[in-house]
Amino acid sequence: MAAPGFFTSEWAGAVRDALTAGPSVQARAGKLQMYWDFFEKIKGKYGSSWALVCRDLPERPGRSGEAVSLFVEWGDGVVTGCQIAAAGAPGAGIHATYTLAMDYRDWKALHEGYDAQRTVMYRKMLLTEGDLLEFFKSIYFFVECLAVIGGVPAEYPELASA
């Protein structure tokens, strides 16, 4: 079975399932238990939402190269919504607590194994909307979730050659 296309509804469903399952046993083995205790504490009360934007997503049938976002909504420690929306689409009814944007090439690098913590630390993904201080109070939770998202298989469209 082929992996779903990157930033498609099928991929969003797979992301929802992966976030629900949480970090893998292998990922958990690499850090102290008290780190994961803190992660679970934050997750248990987390109630914010993210619009994770992919800028310059290559064109494919049915989609021009506009920015697209993965909208992830949390409530009481579980993913309550996970869907794809065109960035700024009027009438989409989606408003995220935090909007973070990243270029397509950096999303692909994350999928290919680039470290999620470095993705945030080296400003490859930028917070464009939302309270910075409040966001960073749960940064470790976000980074681990970003690592989970980066591990969800996807078929990435090729960039058009210039």
C-alpha cells in the first residue's frame, strides 16, 4: 500500500493516528523517564491548536502551489481534530491558537530524518501567530509531536525544476 500524499486528507488522518499513539518506544528509550513524565503531564492538560503551514507546496492535480496548513486541535490530552486547509481560506472556519510555518524543503528534510528539535531551534519552522511565551511553555511537547508528524509516511511531490 502506497503512503498517502503529503498534506492530503489521508495523510492528516495518519498524522492524527500517530499523534494519538504518541512517540515510539524507540524515541522514548533515548530520553530520561522524567522527561516523558513531563511530556505526559503537558499532554494531559493540553488544549491548544496548531496550524502547521507548508509554504511553497509543489503543485499537483487539484492543488496549485499555495500554502496549505495541517490543522491539529487538542483537548484534554487527545487530538480532537486533524485536517488539511488552504492557508487563509475564507470560510474554512479554522482558527488556530498557534500558526507555525515552514518551507516545503524543510518539511521534506524532517520526514527524511532531520531532527525536530533542531527544526525549531534553528528557526526552520517559525511561529507566525500566537503568544510566543505561552507557546514555549510547552515547547518540549510540541517538538516531540513534530517528530511524530515527521515520522508519518508520505509521498512527497517533486519540486518543479527552474
